[in-house]
Amino acid sequence: MVDVDVLVAGAGPVGLTAASELCRRGVACRVVDRLPARLPYAKAVGVQPRTLEIWDRMGMVREALETAVPLKGQLLYVNGEEGPRIDLELPPEVPYGFAALPQYETERLLEELLTRWGGRVERDTELLSFEQDTGEVRAVLRLPSGATEELTARYLVGCDGAHSAVRKGLGLTFDGAALPEEYMLGDVEVDWDLPAGYGIRSSHVVDGRTDDMLVCIPLPGDRRYRMSMPTPPELSRAGREGPTGTGPVVHGLSGEQGPLPGIEHIQAVLDRLSPRPTTASSLRWSSVFRISHRIVDRYGRGRVFVAGDAAHIHPPTGAQGMNTGVQDAFNLAWKLAAAVRGRAGAGLLESYSAERHPVGEEVVARTLRHARSGIASDPDHPATIMLREAQLLVGYRDSPLVSTDGAPYDGPAPGDRAPDCGGLLYALAAFPVRLFTLLRGREHTLLLHAEHEERAAVFDEVAAASVRAAHGLLNTCVVLAPDARAPVLRTPVVRDSLGEFRRSYGARDGEAILVRPDGYLGLRTTEADGPEICAHLGRLFGT
């Protein structure tokens, strides 16, 4: 007998994302974390625009926008001389910008969201071991009392970090290495007059080689930053890295593995590299760490999966780590929910690794390249670099889950991120909504585009057949051209009043576009009343 549908090990941002999405879909889920409480340290700070889009679909973007601070760009200094300013600018159709949010705040918001869906985190509870067969996963937990509990779950998701017990229990490889350099972090306030919202990168270069560096990321608060810099010899952890080579990361204001950075260590670097004379104060926490780059050979086996740092670790360049892990969890959650409902077609769960493993490989390689040579060495156009760093170019065109009828199109292809657009007007509303508002909190959504009333006349039948093929796990909406007459339909209708949907998607008369729960296109077909939609949904949901 199964005790719970899904067991999630780890209650960081990745585990909380997976658990929240599972609970939102009515999946019985237990979330365990070996720590007794959230750590109050600003470890992962950067929040990418794509993550904010995910939080929009999850229903917590408002809380994030009210808590985070904008990241406007970066100020560069070399040997005390100011270089060109980098402004983080995105195309106007991208709804969210870059943000900074301490990890403990991210975890607080996600845990509050989990609670709203009826879930909770079981603290001071550790996954000790597990085994699986074709029908279930049997796990052993250590409880806060020290006693053990045996439970049976349909699936297990390991979001338990770089030293993941789930990854080790699956026997996955974790190939890579640690870089030799050591760095220290500190969360401090300063009294300089540099513009708010900009990161600072100040380096000392001799004969083309950087021998000293200071990187400062703004945090919520008055002139508060998370600063990173090389570790002085007296704080070195050399030779103390763990068996996986990930290196020790000791947070807090005291450390068991050696002394931690104090305010005097941070001030010494500021005295050497700060663009303005300044004094550091209010040290909240500090750490010493080494950068590693590793990735598993696959993201799961059987009924057990890994996500986030359990699957990939890499240099922090570009703040890709936590954001990539959140996308892992979001990709997996809707597929697991379908499987728990008995509505997963052949290969649906296997598509998690097929889609996310190439993304992890690309992120590890890119961040390692940028850590060694700098992002300025990237040969791509600056606009492309910006979109990629924002994680807006992540896509799954080679996924086994995407379908197309082969017709050419001007907009996004199946597997691409679904872009936002404005000006969608319901007949009963005096104000338009954005497409992302229409998609928020929904499963698959079938968008049926019509330039003429006659074309829209068949959409009721198409929508009904599609919903049946998806076992009800589908929303439908007709998108009318700005000047089309409104037909009388049972299917919800919005008018593309500004023509933004038609331009953004290159939508044609009578076309159907299927948007997945994670905001990617799963299907485009120019003949909405043809067989392609139901065939695609049948493969997804096993009909």
C-alpha cells in the first residue's frame, strides 16, 4: 500500500517549487529536509526573468516583486578605472526584468505558497535510504526524535543538494571537478554613493591576468550587498573538500571547519578594490567556498528523479544555478502529476531527462567558460547573450513531446518558450489582459486563432474533442483577430485587440497552438480541425 504519491527530499527553492506545483494539482506530497529551519543566508541571490515568469504561473510573482529589488546592470572597474557600464535591458515584450532576492526570502515565499496548497515542510527529517521496483519507492526517514520511519511512495524527487543522498542512492555519475581558486562571501552594508541597483565588479589586472577581484550584488536594504572575493591564506580550506569534490561551504558567523571571514577580511579587500572609499558594517553572515562544475549522466531512473544541485553544479557566473533548478522542478512537476493521475503517456516521465539534461549540460559549460574567460569573451551578439542569461532562450525543440505539422511559421516553434503579449480583451471586460494572465495557474492551454467568424465556427467541436483527448487536463481559448466578428461559442473567446498575439506568434487563420503547463509550445498546426491535436494529446496522456 502506498503511503504518499510523491516524496520530495530537500526544501530549498527547487524542492519547494516541485512540492508546490504537485500540491496545487492535488497530488499527495511529503517534503522533508534535514535542517531544523531555513538558513538565514543570501546564498542564491539573482532571480532571472524566466523564473519570474514561472512564479507568475505558480501564483506568487506579486509577492516576489514586492520583496525583491531590481538588478539594473553592472559597473565595471579595472585597476581603479571605470569601464563601460552594462545595463540589463530586455525587449519590451518581456514582462519581467532581472531581480535580486536572498535565498531565504525565496524559500519563505515558496513555503508560504506550499502552505496555501495544503502542504508543509517536515524539518529535521532526513532521507536515509531508499529502494524501488516497478510499482513503488520504499524510503527510510530519520525523524526529529532520532527514530526512523519507513514509508512507501509512488515517486521520489531528490532536491537535496550537491551531496544528494538520492543521486548517490541511484548510482548516478556526477562528472566534473573543482576549480583551484577559493572565494569568500559576505553579506554587508557599505556607505559608498554608487548608484543603487547595480552590481559591482572591480578587478586588479597585471599583464592581462586578474590577480584580485571584488564582486558585489545588491540586496534588499540600504546599500546592502552580497560580496564575493578571493580567500586570504589564513582562511583557506585547501585539502578539506568532500568526497565529491564540491568543497566545503560553511555559512554563519562561526565554522567547524576553520575560521570564517570577518568584517576585517572584507574591509581589506574593499580597501584594495572598492571604486569609492567605503566602510563595511553589519556583517550578517559569511562563508568560504570553492567553485565546482559537475553534472549527472541522467536526471532520473525508474520512479526516482533528481533536480537542481543534486543534478548539476557550476560556477555562479550569471546567477544560473537556482534558476535552472527551479525550471527543472517546474518541468518535472506537471509530468509527475499526470503520472499520479494515471494520465501519463509512454515516455512522458522519461522526457524530463531528455529535456532538462541538455539544458544542464549547456549551463555548466557556459558558466565554466565565463568563469575562466569572462562573459565579455562570449562571441554572440550582446542582445543574444542577455536573453540567454535571462534564461529566455531555453527550449525543447528536440524533445520527444513536441509536434508540428511541418508548415513554416514566423513565430515561435514547438519547443520554444511561449512569449507574452498584451491587448487580449474579453467581451465582458472594459480592460485588456496579457496572455500570461490568461495562462496563469492552468494546465495545457489550446489557443485557437481565427481571422474570420466562419473559421471560428468549428472551434467548439475542436475544443470539446481536445478536452476529451486530454482527460479534462486542458483549457481552451479562441483568439479572434482585431476586426473579426465575434461568433457565439461555448469556448471562451478573447479578441486580439492590438494584434500583438498575431504578431508575436505569427498566427494564421485557423491555426491551433498548444501551450504546455511550463509555458512552452507543445504543438502548432495550421488546421485546427485536423487530426494532429488529438493525436498529440493522446501521446501525452496515454489515450
